[in-house]
Amino acid sequence: MKLSKTEIGEKWIRQFAICDQPTAATMLDALMLLNEDQVSIAIRSTLDRICRGYRHRNKRIALYAEREFQESEIFPSILTPDRYGVLRRRAVGSTGPSAVKPLRNSPRVGSEGFIAFLASQQKDAWPKIFKNHPGPDRLRAKSAPAGEIIILTDFIGSGNRIRSMLDKFWSVPSIKSWVSRKLITFRVVSAAATDSGLKNVRHHRLRPEVISEWIAPVVYSSSSQNVKIEWCQLIENYGPPNGRGCGRYGFGGEAALIAFSYRIPNNTPNILHQSEGAWHALYEGPAPTALSALFGIRPMSQILQLAASANGIKLEPSLLEYEKNMIIILSLLRGRMYTGSEIELAEKCGIPVPIIFDILREASKRGFITSNGRLTDDGYKFLRAGTICDRKKPIVATRQESYYPKSLRVPR
């Protein structure tokens, strides 16, 4: 069932004028829906792949859950004389920042509680690699020093909160020293993200590597220019102008089209997440139980069906799943492939980034694309064989009046 066909979706759509309700339904059905299991699997599988890599055979990895900090620095520092007797600021403490700490005397705990639990689970699964929210003394430990710091989060919208946390790491003199001497690197692992959010975090002065399995669509990423204009008109004309620290297009102007089973992020348009006056959000807090089936883990066949219909691709029904995967990716792969192409592909089709990497490797192996991502002759043949084309039937000129023979020729 589509979200627009549910009772909750129909109730939200009825807030629009009758002429705008079909457009509102298309926006609702374009939402990427993720539940806690999908977020958990995305983060844990990424961390498992990192552990199996070659970069961490002799050094540990420190895990920190993303959250807001009132302090100006992640770790406290004190003046300590160096070997020459010069007083220098040095980060101290065996325990790191609290994984969960409500701000402004509020009892509310956001998704950081869930992410902190995942960090604890991974620490138990890989005790010889991960350290869970360690302090600076444990980071510099002689027996098992940390060579990398990973910040975990469920969603990167604008990327501003991650950048703020990275700034607070950079403000620690000891961290600056370790980074300059290439003793420690930074990485951000997220379950979902917007393309602009990824770029914003990657441009931080610490130059962290950023990994996200799901790329959330945004209003501006629609393949149809008319649909973009219609969605923007809805956002401008309906709903509250402000709310949850953001404007009509959501925090940072992202206009992301994503919803989690435990919340709708404020990076989405206000018409989706903000209630004010007579206007009601799609839902507030966790998703209602009536939507539980929609937030279930979607099979790949459903993801491929949605991706094909959203991009106007007609697949042959007899194709296998991996062939449908490849048809969709090759159909959307236009021109030269460059760094970040997989992010754009994931944003357009909703297929997880690791699967896209596997498809591109297989396509290159089978000779469907060149080393720079251009389709080969075999690639075009594969596309033609796997898609249904609307062929125009030839128009044959016929007489308006039917012909009937009136006499027969005398046989010889």
C-alpha cells in the first residue's frame, strides 16, 4: 500500500485544496521510509566492513554518538609542562563525553540514545578494535592507541550538527597535534544522508571520510521539472512558515523527503513535520501503529519496482533481480562517472550505496561500462534487451469502405 492511500495519509492530504491533492499525494509517496532495524543494520554493517579492512590491525577505533554539546571542547584540557618545561594545554581524562546528555534541563533524549546503544553493541562485538566514547588518556594509550575517531548518526540532513561536533574535536589542542602528525583520522558513519549534507561534512577542515548507506531524496532531485515546481508551490502555499528552528523547506533548506519510524526530521518541509494552528503534520513523535507495515523492511523487489516507476524505466518481467538492478543503474548512469556518482544514483533510485558499488563493479567486469563509466556497445545491447520500448506501429493507409468482390474470375 502507498502512504497516500492510508487513512493517515489521506487525512493529511485533505488539508490541501482539491486541485492540489494529487500533487500532495505524489510528495507523500516519494518519502523514503526507514525503521529502526534498517538504521541499525546500515550502521552495524558499515562498521563491520571497516573492522574487516586492513587499516586497523594495530590501532583501535573510537566510537562517539552524534549529539549537541554545550561545551566548547569535547575534552577538558589543563596546562602541563612538556619535556622542555614549557606549559602547554593537554587533554586529560580516561572517560569521554557522555553518550546521552539532555540539554537545557530538558528530559528529552533524541536519536542519540539509540545510536549510543549501537556503539555499545559494536564494542561488545569487536572488543579488540572498538573503544566506546573513550577519553583522551585512552586514545593515547601506549598498549592500544586509537588511530581513528568515528562519529555515528542516523541521518545527515544539512550536516551542520556534525560539523559543530567536529569543530569541538578540533578545538582540543591534543587532537590538533595528533591530526597534524597523522596519528589519528576522522570518519562519519550514517544510516541515511542528503547529498548536500555529505558534501558539507566532507568539506570540514578535518576532512573526514563520510559513509552513508541510504541517500535521501530531496524536493529538488525529482526527475521531472514540473513535479519540482508543483512541490515547491505546495511548500510555499501551505503549512506553517516556521517551526523547529527552520523555515518552510526545513532546516538548512534541505527539503528532504525522508521519514523514520521514530520521528520525522526537521530537514523535511514544514508541511510534513510541523503542526501549527489548523495545520497538522503527517505525524509527530513515533509513527502511528497504523503505518507499521509501511515502515517494514522492504524487499529489494519492491525497491526496484519503485525505482523503475519513478524514473520511467519499463523492465522485462522475466529478468532476474540482479539484472533489474543493473538495468536501473545503467539507465541512470549518464556520461562520465566521477567521484560521487554513486551518491547521485542512490538519490535517484533509492538503492543502497554498497549495492550500487557492487553493480558498477560487476558492470565493469562484464564489459558494459568503460573505466570512466561510459556505456559500451555491449552495455547498450544489455539495456535494449532488458527494457520494454514503446515501439510505434506503422500506419497503413486503408480505404474507408470495405471491399467485397462482386464477381469471380472464370477458372481456366
